[in-house]
Amino acid sequence: MKFSPSRVLLATTTAFSLAMLGACSSTPPAEPAKVTTATPTPPPPLDAPKEQQRQAEPTSVVRSVVIPAHLDPNSSIASARSVYFEYDDDSIKQTDMQVLERHAKYLGTSPALSIKIEGNTDERGSTEYNLALGQRRAQSVLRAMKIYGVPENRMEAVSWGKERPKANGHDESAWAQNRRADLSYPQR
């Protein structure tokens, strides 16, 4: 089989391009996982009894990876991230205080993390009014988290107004889902 110079050049250019694309990945490096390893034991001498040889067979190495609670979909931190409000109100319901307390305790054990509190509203009302109401809701959650001991410099309160609905629809069940403040953990 003959290879023309143009085919060799094309193959080389393609290989180089693929290598560069792989090296320029936009995925940020993952945090190092906690790893446990076993130290291998030297094999027994060949003239050792069969019982000793059987005991010295290599064992599997188990490595454990710790997933932070805010990234683990099975944790209560990741599954409960919203606080809901009544119509045209920014006061936190007593039932939602447990969610805030749980997140505050988690932030207390994870000093490198910060939290973003995103206030949302339903579709009723003007854009300006809903942005202001969403901000009041976010600030209300921020104040509650501060009471639980989270430093203010680790929290950010923003408003999306009616721009990010959780539920589509034009009835009370959809509106109730959209009147909320979401807690998110930004990636650094």
C-alpha cells in the first residue's frame, strides 16, 4: 500500500489536532479523592508450603472516594435546596427552617464552600416588582442563615424574579412552586 505525502500530512495533522483537543479540555480538574491503598506483601518462596502460598495470594485493593454532600444526589443537602413562600410574601415558613438549619450546619463543617441564594417569584406582577420581591426573599433566607452562624461573606443573595420558573403553568399549583428561594453551591 502506497502512502502519498498528502495522506501522511493529513493523518499527522488529524492526530495532532485530536491530541491538542484532548489536552485543551474545558473540564476543570476534579478535587483529589481520598484514597486508601493496601501495601502488597512479597510472595512467599516457591518452596513454601501450599497453605502459606494460598494465604499470600494478592488481594483486591479497594479505593474509597468521598463525594461531598452538596454533590451527592442521595444526600439531604442536595435533595432539599428550596424554601417556599406565600403569595406576595418574603417571610420564611417554620417548616422550611429545618432546610436552612441543615444547610447552615453543612456550611459550618465545610469552610471552603460558599452559597448562592436565588430568590424567585411566580409570573404575576411586573418585572421590576418581581425582581424586588425575589431579592427580599433571598435576603430573608440570608438573614436566617446568618442567625444559624453562616458568615455573610460566604453567602450571596440574588434575584431572578419570574425569569426562572420551576413549574410551567398558570395556576396556583405552578405558582406555589415558583415562589421560592433556591440554595446553590457555586463551583470555584
